[in-house]
Amino acid sequence: MDFISRMHSRRLIIRRIALGCVVWICAAMTVFSQVENVPATHPVYTFLKRMEVRGLIVQYHDAVLPLGRSEVASFLVHLQSYSEKLSDAERHLLRKYAREFQYDATGSTSGFHSLISSDEATFGGALEQELADREKFLFAETDSMFSVFVNGLLTFDTRRGWTSTDRNETATYIQFGVRARSTIANHLGLYLQLTNAQFWGSRDLLQQDPVISQSFALGTLDAQNFDFVEGYARYQDGIVSAQIGRERVLWGTSYDQHMTLSENIRTFDFLRTDIQYKSFKYTFLHAWLLGKEKTFLPFVLPSDSAAVFYEPVVADKYFASHRIEFSFPHVLDVGAQEMVVYSNRSPDLAFINPITAIESAQRAREERDNVMWLFDVQTHFIQNIEFQLTLFFDDLHLNEFFDDKWYNRYAYQAGVFYANPFGIPNTNLIAEYTRIEPWVFAHNRSRENDYGSGGEVLGPRIGPNADSWFLRADYDPTGNLALSLRVQLIRQGENEVDSTGRLIRNVGGDILQPHRDSDPLYKEFLDGILIKTTRYEFRGTYEFIRQWWFDLQYMLEDTHNAAASNSNTFHTLIGRVRLEF
């Protein structure tokens, strides 16, 4: 064999070895991929969004959160090859998230610490490891067919609210809980998170928190606690996944309040299916919501007709949506979806069917329901800058689209995300404008088909006949310190009511009050009682020990009623320590 032939043979051998290594690595990632989701509020999504805007990752489908752990891990693995393009703070974050998703990417638990099954000789030694810079669990166990990771959760929160006059409130709570997740046979993922909090002080102050206020227990006057639970089963095989259960879902391309599903409502139960292949993604979701009002119906027992009892009744209502999305790497992502809200009957198979056209299906079902459409686009052709535009149609009359008739109901949202603005590293600037026309989200053919759950809007918190500017500046100087300043300017045109709550004038400012025949045919944006709200917020998070955080939050909200010519200013200061172990 001559020299050239030997070199050719060696190159073939090297290529085969390299190919074998790639196949082995891909197989290992498939074997050890975790099927559970990454919670929708996890800060890794902010990091990945920044990486997408910087052009370092593509086909990042974040219009519907949460994403699966294996998908998030694959992006983190991809970013390892771009380490030289990252700042020191970004590399710190990448290393931190790479450790957190290490098992999802490699199948290795090297460096992990389990308090219950610790390798330490004494319990005191195991406790000392809680202060170490490593991934920590209450219990962790893995093998080729089964994995389980359990974390203990503990939060200490104290807050104070005050006005410039005499209102001064304080509240403190201790929240404890557990988060458990498991993957069985590489395809079935199980997840459970349960927390309960005991509080002292002002219930009213806690009810002003947009998330804590969603707990039903907080509104029970004889209870001094509030609780939350999320749990689901998720099956994934290749490009298809299916899920049943309850967890927070954020749906929309917004940088603040998501247009389709936001944090504004209580976490709900749902069925979900996703199909993702290269640049294409399809999402189906059917959710169980709550009616707007609770009533108490009297009843008597046959054994004691003199005693009258009252049964709480909340109407059942449902939400279903189909979304398709196409990603054109380094150019743009486009998405389209149809949605329906229906009620006054049991779950309808026409809308549980993931392969159908919702508009045609609801017509075949006697057109009793509230159908909406949404279109969005995100750009990626300018490095470090992303633009997003969302169009929401509650009702669409193309021949009269430019008329100001009330039934032309739509909303839109436009925003920009600027990474490293003006060359400043580790910084994000975000600006977003949202406008929602009068009578959007309301529905006049059913008492429960408004676009809400429990009386709250599914989408942006500002509601109809309103607009808002959202401005945000983020700075992460070290990787374990995150600072954020946020400003929101809101204008709302509210309906006019008397002192008893009786409607005097309907201008389309309430999702619970649809348009009536006696109301004007033409709409006027921001008509009614004009309320202007300016909200300033500062957030700081410092991870002083791995999985131990200190949060500091300050909010100032000024509300001005133009009709009454009065203003109210409220301050809130929050200090919080969060531990995962």
C-alpha cells in the first residue's frame, strides 16, 4: 500500500470514529433526556431569549412556554461552542445552567448532591454540602430506565405597603413545599410541585400581589394560609409530545403581558399536544377554566327540611387553541392560531379534537361560542435587535375593517428587544406598546363566553378600551446578580356606574359587560372614565449561594382618575429569601 492509500485509509477510519462518537453522543442525549417541562417562569428563558436576539441560537420556539427540559438542554449544549462570543457574566450563566441541565444533556449526575442519599459519612457533613457550589436535591436517584429528582422549597417573604397619607400595611409569610420530577423509560415524564404558606399581617396587601391573589385560600377569611399545586404527566416520543395536567402556561410573543395566556389568571388544567419538526411547530391546547361569578344555591336535606344549606356554584368554561409556527433562521418566525372559549355544556369533542378547524367546527355546533384569531411575527435579521408584532382579532369584518363600529374588535402589540444596547454588555433594553379596542374579550351571545377565567382576562391585564407602554432595562453584571428596572404607563377607559354598581354608560371597558342593543353603534377609544396609571418597579436578585437567592423588589404605583381629579399613590417594598435544597 502506497503512502497516499494509507493516508486515505486513515482518514476513513478517523471519519468513522468521529461519526461513531457523534452517534453515541446523540444516543446518550436521547437515552437520558428528561421529558418534564422547565417551568414557564424559569430565568433560563430570559437567558435563551437574549442568546436568540444575539443570533447565537435559532429555531427557538418560545411563543408557548414551558418547553421540555431536553429542548432547553439542547440549546445550552449548542451555546457551549460559542463561549468565546459571550461576556464573562454570560459564560457564568451558561456554566450555571449547564450544571442544572447536566443530566438532561449527558446523563451524568457527577457533582450532584442528594441530602437523603448523600455520600457524606455524617448527616452534618451532608448538611454542609448545602452550602457548596453544586446542584443540590433533597433526593436524587437515576438508572437506565428511571430517574427521580426531588427538591425541598422554602421561602421567607416580608413586605410593607404604604401611601403618602396614613395607610401603612405589613405582611410576612413563610412558604414551604416540594418539587418532584421523574422520567420513566425515557418517554413518560411526571411532575408535582406543592407549596403552602402561612402568613401574618395584612391580607389585603398580599391580595395586591398578582400571583398570590390567585390562591382561593387567601380569600377565605378564616384561613391564614395560601397554597398552590401543579402536576402533570407528559409523554414524548421523537417529534411528538402529549401532556395532561396543570401548570402555568404563558402563550404569546410579548415581553410583558402575553396576548393569549398570561400570568393574570389562576393556573388551570389542560390537555396539550405538540409536534415539532425542524422549522415547523404545531401546538394544541384544551383548558378547563372558571366562570366569572360564584353563586350560592340553597338546598335542604331530606332528613332535616328545616335546615337550609348553601352550595357554592361556579360555572365551567373551556378554552381551546391550535397554533402553527414557522421559523426561518436568522430571518423571522411567523405564527398563526385560532382560539375558542365555550361554556354551558360539558367538554366538547369538536374542540378537544386537535386536528380540525375551530371556526367551521363551532358553526357546525350551532355557533354558540366565542372564536378568535391571532397572528404574530418575530424578526431575527438584525443582530442584537428583535422586533415583534402581534395582531389579535376578537371579531373580523373585512369589508368594514376601517370603520369605528363596535364589532370591529381587535388588539395589537408591538415591541423591540435590544441586547447590548450601544455596546453596553450584559444589558437588555425592551419597549412594548399594547392597545386593546373597546369590547374586545367580551361576548354578547353567552353569559360565560368572555375571554377570561374567574372574571380575570386571559390575556393582557389592562383589559379592553385601554393601552399601555412597557419599558424595561435589565443589567446582569456578574451572572449571579440580576437587576431590572421597569416602567408601565397605562390608560383605561372604564364604564360608568353609580354608587350601587348599576351600569349607567357602557363604553366597552369591561369583559364582563358585552355590547347591548341600546349601546352606541360606533366606538370611541378611551371613552368613559379615564384612569391613568404609572407604575415603576425595581427588581434585584442575588444568588449568594448556589440555589439560595435574595430578592429585593420595590414598586410605586400612581393612579389618576381624570373625571374625579384625584390621585392615589401606593408604595410596596418586598424582601425575600428563596431556598431550593
